[in-house]
Amino acid sequence: MNINKTNRNLETPLFYACKNGNEKVVKYLIEQGANLNKENLWLETPFFSACLSENENLIKYLIEQGANIDKSNYRGETPLLNVCKIGNEAIVQYLIDSLMQPISKVDSHNYLLD
């Protein structure tokens, strides 16, 4: 089974699990090799979807797993901008704090290197 198989919008199952804020499914998919930083048709990653779900635990987990939190979509919007539109102050603050951390090195798949 191809865990990273996409639909016509280039979205994988991970996008849908993140949109629904389903932590258990997200963790399972990542353990099975789901590409955390896969871009869809609009150049968004599953992290964009997780931010729209407003599930703070899921957002923290994805950051810990190496999600690119400063990625821009085709309109130049970042997850932080989208969360600001929603108005979730706790997540806005967490993303700002995370963006202030030293930049880590990533491999060719945008996974964080130790």
C-alpha cells in the first residue's frame, strides 16, 4: 500500500487526518512513513490542515516530527497567517515561539536532521 498516494488535489491521507484533528490516525500514518511535508496543489502541507483544525496537541506533535512551519502556499500565506485569521491566540503564540527557535537542518525530504 502506498501511504503517500494522492488524490487529484495532490493530497494524501495525512492531509485528511490533519484536517479532522485526528491525532491517533496522524501518528499512525507518520509511523508508517507518511510524508509530513508533502505539498498539495496549492503548495500547502498537512501542517496547514492541522492548523485549521485548531488541535493544539496535533500542531505540537507535527512540529516535533519536523513539519515545516514557515512554508508558504501559492498565495504567500503561511500557517501562522491562517491561524491569525481564525483568531486562536494560544496557537498563534505557540507558532510564534516555535518560529523563534534556531533553524534546524533538513534533508532533501524536509525532515529535520539531528
